[in-house]
Amino acid sequence: MRYNRNIILSEIGQAGQNKISDAKVLVIGAGGLGCPVLQYLTAAGIGTIGIIDFDVVEISNLQRQVLFGTSSLGKNKAIAAKQRLEDLNNDISIIAYAEKLTHKNAINLFNQYDIIIDGTDNFATRYLSNDACLITNKPLVFGAIYKFEGQVSVFNYNDGPSYRCLFPNPPKKDAVPNCSEIGVLGVLPGIIGCMQANEVLKIILNLGDVLSGKLLCYNAQKSTTSILKISRNEKSINSVLNDKEDFHKKDTGFNCGFDMDEVSIKSILSKENIQFIDVREIHEKPKVENLEVTYLPLSQLENNLDSIDLKKEKYLFCQSGIRSKKAVSLLKALDIENCFSLKEGALEINKDLSGFKNLTGLNNKQNHER
């Protein structure tokens, strides 16, 4: 009865529903795109759904990330999505990975699934996902949004083109802002995410024309769509496959197009005379524990330069590393030196610091006395 409306479609039937139930799908990102994708694939009865996301739910997400509510604030998105989806359909297997997708874990993870869905919002992870799909020979269902416009395509399907065939090179540093900086119409990721879910079902059922070799462009203001053709570029694809043995050694951010100094929190634990600066908005969580932190939101940075200690090395962080890189770039443009962006976001920093007690800048009474 749960899948009756699927089964009574002559194009699907019981055999088609069995294919859906046998399918294994991994969704990268439980954000604006990932939420509608997950919601409809869960309802459709995909047998195994994986969700990978290291981020936490913030109040600004609720405008478009429809799986979450106020009770989800501060929770990891993958775990919060799993809890909601299990209530929607408790007959399927839902696996949450509360971690970041990297070159070290991507291949092993992708090998466990039939189809990979890109619900990310940054170019580094898009190129990473594309390359891992090429190496593991998995189709990649792509979606992207920008203000009032969205794009959908299917890469690496039946020897079709890849993401690198469409975009061979990542954009230059800071060339494309994300939705936290320019905004996005709340319903747009819902529309694009549903289109992605539709492509997944078409692939599983071998139904209709899959968007392979095509880029569907949607304009929410005009309610128009257009389709661009994409050709397979053997050179771009072979460049990835020829380097697959060293894939796990690469830096996840190597394709971002950023050229500024970026360091890991673990590499500076023994340092002294440093200042940690959180460039997220004041309301964003989780807060970083065990460190003395100066709060300077990126949106107010230029107006609060007097809070920056020019005599110290400055290590900036945010939720994922995007804003901290931009903040470093801004400070260097103002001739403020010794600024670095931490690779890790706040959630990862807390994890990395959990095993350390005697840290530079430790925020407790004993440290202040010392």
C-alpha cells in the first residue's frame, strides 16, 4: 500500500518498485538540494540511502532546508535528516555519515552505492565527487542553484560526459559567491532537488531520457527552462583516470582556486602568541570550546579591525572554510599580515581539540593564571 501509486503505473509496476527497493543511493550534502532529494527518494522507497554531511543545522537554513525544524538547530545535518526520514519511511535503510567528504574516504564510500547525488554548494567538493565517480564508475546526479536559477545534469552515465567536460577548470578565487552571501529563493532548491530525484528514479528504472550529455537550466523568475548539450572530453576524463592511484593523497581543497595560506588546527597546537578569530555570524553554532576566541563576523570585519591583535599570528575559521578564506584575503588587502585560514570548520575543530587539554589560548582560569 505504501508504494501503490508507483506500482499501478504501467511503466513501473511491481518489478520497477523492486528495482527501487534494491537501489543504493548516496546523497552528498543534506542542505537546500539534499533535503528535497532525500525526502522524495525516501518516500519512493529507495532501499538504502546514505547521507554525508559534516555541517550542523542553523536557523538561516530553515528557509529552504525543509527536513529540519527549530528542534534540529545545532544538530548534525546528516543525523537530523536520518531521524526525520525514518519517520517518513521506516521500511528502508538510512545511513548517516557525520563527516566531511574527502579524497581519503570518497572511493571506499562511493563503492558502496549505485548512484551518487551532488547536493553540495562548493566547487572543491563538486570536482572531488566527479573524480571519485569517474574512478568508481558511478553516475553522478548534479544540481546547482544561484539566486533564482538552477541547473541539473547527470554525469558519467553510460560513458557520457563528466562534470569536468562541462567545467574543465574551477573558477578563480572568490569569483562565485554562495547563497549565504547573495541569497537564494527558498523554493528554488526544492524545485532543483526534485528534478535530481526524478533523474535518480529514471536511472534506476531505465525510464525516459536521462539528462546525460545535457544541462537543464531553470529560471524561477521567468518559469522557463533551456537545455544545453555537453560533449564528452576524453582528455579531461583520462587526466582523472590516469591519476587514480594517487587520488587518496590529494588535498580536498586542491581545486578551489584559492591561493592563500591555509593550515590545519593540529599543526599549530604548540604555538604561542596567536589569536583565533571566528568570522561566522554571532548566532551560529557550535561555538568552539577550549580556546580563547575573538568573534568578528565577516560582514562586520572591516568595521572592527581594532579587535585584531597585530602582534600575533591570526588564525581565522568559520563553518566550512569558505568565509575564513575570504576574510584572510580581505585582511591581507588591508596590509594586515600573519593571517591564516583554518582548514577545519568549527565542528571539526571541536573534535580535533577534544583530546588536548594544554593548548595555547585555552579558555579556562588556570590558563589565564599561567
